[in-house]
Amino acid sequence: LDPLALRPVFDTSDQPQSARAVERIQPRLVPADEELEDGVALAHLRVRLGRMAKLAVPVPRAGRVARAAESALKPMVLRFVDRSRRALTLVYRTAVLQELDVASFGFYAAVVAAEFALLEEGTADRVLYRAAGSLVGHARGFYDADAVRALTDRFEQVAELVRALDDRRPEPHHDDREWQRWFEQFERCLPALDRAVEELQATVDPGKA
């Protein structure tokens, strides 16, 4: 606050207070348990053995704690949705379609539902968590199917990662920090899913690989 720009607080006995805020840019590192009184958190970092890594833990945007996860975590879920939609489309063009069970078709409905739920800006954290959790629950039935895992070795890896992710999925009533820790594992699934879809694309439709 600017001590030179004071104004009276009308109808009170309070002393004059600053009418202007002085803003400045000065990046700094603070301990995780220290509250910021005069700054905005940009990211959470882990420093270990001289190495620094950015954590997939959302920070409040302009003080809006209830929607802190949107900018940090929502792109991960949308990427999972996009790759899964592509995988489903490609699998449906193969003979594997005849070997899939009803749970696999339910996954397509879950993908569409998640995409619709996350369509608009301003997704609340709890909606994002539950959409991702539901999506992973349905994804397990699809990626764990023998016919899908047999397509490429990459899908075998995706199936293992999704199984582990689903086994550790928090319940809806669990707190935000538990969901955010779960998203750290969620993020590790994405590169494997990217590679699996690329390999399947090259097999099913080599002209577009």
C-alpha cells in the first residue's frame, strides 16, 4: 500500500488509510507452509538434491481458491478425453469391435459426458475432480479389455497405468489435496496414451499417421 496516498474512512473513527496499492514484480521462493500476504502464488515446486521440479498442484487464480485447479488440471483431463476419443474411433474401425463388451461402449458415453461437462470456462474444482474420476473408472473397462491390450504393447502399458490410477482414485468426499496428489499420477498416464494412439493410428490408418 502507498503510505503517501491516504484517504479518510468516512463515518468511522478509523485513521486514514491508503487509497492506492503499489504493485511490483519480484519473483521469490517461499516455504510451502508460508502464507503470501503481498503476492500471488504462480506454482508449487519441489527442490530435492539440487533439482527443482514443478508439481501438478494448482494455485489460486486471483484469489479464487475454489477454481484454482481449472488452469492447472483441466488441460490434462481434456487431453485424456481427446486421446481416448481418438483411440475409440480407431478401435471401432477394426475387427476388435466385435470383441468388446458393453463396458467398453459405456466408456464412449463417459468421454462425451466429460467433454460436455468441461466445455465451458469456469469449471469448479469439485466438478473437475469428479469428471476425471468417473472417466478413469470407465476407461479401465476399455483399456483393460484383452482385445484392446493386444493391439500394441503401448496399450498394455496404458491399461496398467489406468488400473493403478483407478485403484487409487479418491472418493468424492475426499479433500482437494488428496485429489491433487492423485492428479500427479493421472499426468503420468498421458504420455503413454499419446504414444499408444499414435501407434494405433499408424496401424489402422497409416496415411494419416
